[in-house]
Amino acid sequence: MMLFDSHAHYDDPRFEQDLDTLLPSMEGMGVKYITNVGTDLETSRFTAKLCEKYPFIWGAVGFHPQQAKDADEQGFEEIGSMLSLPKIKALGEIGLDYYYDRSERSIQREVFARQLDIAYRMGMPVIVHEREACKEVLDIIKASPCRNGVIHCFSGSTDTAREYLNLGFYISFTGVVTYKNARLAPIAAAFVPDDRIMAETDCPYLTPVPFRGKRNDSGYLKYTVARIAEARGITFEHAAQMTYENACRFFGIDR
């Protein structure tokens, strides 16, 4: 069994005390690769250093919509420089978040569009965050030439998934797919084509059932993959291989 956690945040303070013992244990839990995803300059720098330290960790760097207000010309230049590092494989996490509104919506839209343009010019895939802003995210992607990305933590309808898929994007599922109140996520997980589905933890957030409420880490990814397998009517091994191979292809990693 090989698993690929395509979206994690090991820069979070909740991992500060045990990170150097936790990460080496992942191989024993079947996790071969992890992508750590930056949300601002500080966490993007941390991600680049983490990639240097651990051969099984890859990285993404960028400005999350909640931190869009902090993006300036110097920041964009530094993100662009980090994208040239050999183990930085995507620009993200970028997008729109109208739930928290920690950055003005006009600034979020501007920073999102700017990062899509950077990714397109540099030939990099993007990792997109969307919360309560589906139409605007779709509109901005459609207005961009960028057609290489993944919608992370997807919990929407099959109609929405189809729109993203038609734009060339992948769809990734978290532990939300295991929650009883997340009715649409398992349906979408059954709908996404075999070659466009990925799995992630978004740790330390969104821990799957039966561990919901605890700090999440990549060792819990197997519960999300098991729920995806159940929704699709396939074996766990098939779902693990499928999501692993898709993530390797998306991030341009030799399997």
C-alpha cells in the first residue's frame, strides 16, 4: 500500500513539539509522499526548508485568500523564486474565502488572479481553496489561461465538480467525506473520474471519523481513502493506488 497526502500543513504550531518524530513514522503507516502547502511567506519558507530536510516531502507555496492582504510585490517575487526550487511542485494554496473574510474580497480576487497568472507563466499547477465563493472562483479561473490545478477539500455537488473537471482541474477529498452531515462529498467522490481524484488530510484540520476532534496528520489519510473506496464501490487498495498515481502525475513526481 502506498498513500500520497496531497495537502498538509505541518507548519502549523500544533506540530511544533513532535514534528521530527511524527514525520519519520509516516512510512510505517503506508504514506510514501506528502505535499506541504504554504499559505503565506512564512509558511512557504517553512515548506521549502521541510522539503530539504525530508526526501518524501514535496511543497507548494503561495498566498491563501485569508492572507491575501499581506501579498505585495516583494512577496510575489519571493514566491516566484521559491517556485523555481526543485521540490516545490505547485503554487498554492490560493483562491477565495468568503466565510472568514479576513482579507477584503476585492483584494482576494486580485491576488487569486495574479497567482493564477504566475502559475501559468511558470508552467506550475495550482492548489485552489474555495469557501462560499464558488461562482467567483469559477469565473476567475475561466478568465485565466490556467488549466492545471486541483480543487482541494471538495465537498460540493457533482454539478460543481463537473464544471471544475471541464476546466481541466483535479478534485481532492479530505476527511470531510467521512462525516455524516457531509451528504454531497461521498456522492462527488463516486462521480469524479478515475484519473482526476486525489486524497488529502489538510492536517491538522478535518480529521476523519472515527478520530474527528483530534489533531489530524497524514497517518489518518487511510480513513479518507477507505471512504472514497466505499463510495466508488472499489477496494481500498484500488483507491489508494489511484489517488497515489494521480497525485504523482499532478505534481510531476516520478513514481
